[in-house]
Amino acid sequence: MPVSEGGLVARPVVPSAGVPPSRARRALDVAGAAAGLVLLCVPLLLLYLLVRATSRGPGIFRQVRVGQGGRPFTMYKFRSMRRDAAGLTVTARHDPRVTRVGRVLRAWSLDELPQLVNVLCGQMTLVGPRPETYELAVYYDQAHRWVFDHRPGMTGFSQVRLSDDAVLTPGREVDLTEYIRQVVPARAAVDALYLRDPSLRATLRTLVHTARHVLGLRVPALPRPVAGGPGAVLADPIPRAAEEPGSAA
């Protein structure tokens, strides 16, 4: 098994059926994604043309991510980096690969809007864990791989409530080892606060908090304290989905 410079061991993500969202959440996904694509069709087109006009490369960035049950899917975003940019899989805060327009798109989360197509197709949900890349997912500790059981979201509890600065020393860039050993456990613990009971009410509340977060408004603090360093959240992991033949142990 490949081992990283930081001693991390890469293990394959074995697919399983996973945990689909409830019917109520799926209905909200379809309604929200369809409405968003219709209402935002003109702004989406303008953003696409802006990305194409200001840097070389396609307007839409496509990348295979870990979907529900660890199954692969192609995620869509507006391209925010220079074409064929090389470097770490983990994106640093001041990453030089990000274009000038890309910085604006990321600051307002506009680069995520094409994921409405993923939501409508059932590959993503409006609220769920972060859609991880396989390049990073293979280094996840077994204790945190339960997040791959769930359908990834455009936004989520950890995306809104937990920044890298809450886990690491403010201003410190994230490398692979720190990401896997510090950021991933903190994100998983925060996501568990929602995924233990992903009710429609909790989903709608998270969407409201996402809007506040994007607009720079105050978001209510986490319901449980943070301990064990700035980002180690006190939350027990939720149970994995029922194991099936060929699923990850």
C-alpha cells in the first residue's frame, strides 16, 4: 500500500449501497435544484462566459468525486484555477493557481452553482458532507470513512460551521498530513451533528445558515463545544451503513 511522506497509508475506497437521503429531503433537492437552474439560468450563462473570457480553458471544471456509498460521480464547478495547474490536491488559502475571477467566485461560493445539476441528477444533495476527491479519500482513517456512506452535499454543517482556521493555527496553509489528521476528523465530527438526524427541519436550517455565511452574516455557534485543540469537536461518529458483500469494513 502506498505511504505518503507523512506516514499516511493509502487504502482504496470500497463502494457500498450507502445511505440515501429521505424522500422529503430528495423532494427538496429536486424542487430546489430545478428552481435554482431555472431562476439562475442567465447568471449561470454569464458566469460561464466570464470564466471562459478571462483565462484559458473550459468554463466548467469536471472532477470525479466520492459519492454515496463511496461510488464515483463527476462533479461540476465553474473553473476557478488556471488550466492544467499542478500542485497539491489540498487547496491552500492563498493558492497561486486560483485565477482573479476564481477568487471572487470562491469568495461568494458561486463556483459551486453548477452542482445544482448534480443535485437534480441525484448524485449530490443540497445538504450533506463535503464531496471528497479520491486522491484524498484513500488516506482517510477507517474511523472517519463513514462519511462516504452519505450522499455528498452542495453545502453542509462542516462547510458552514468549520473553517480550516478553526482547526489549524490561523494563517497556516494546509498540507496533506495536516488535512487528514486534523481537518478530516474535525469535519467528520461536525457533520455527525447533522447526519445523526438529517431531518427536513435541520436541512432547511442549514440552508438558511449557508445563505448567512455566504453573505458574511453571523451563523449560530456549534451546539457542542470544541476541545482537544482548536478543531477537535466533541461528537461521537455515527454508525456506518449496514455492511453488504464487498462493502468497506
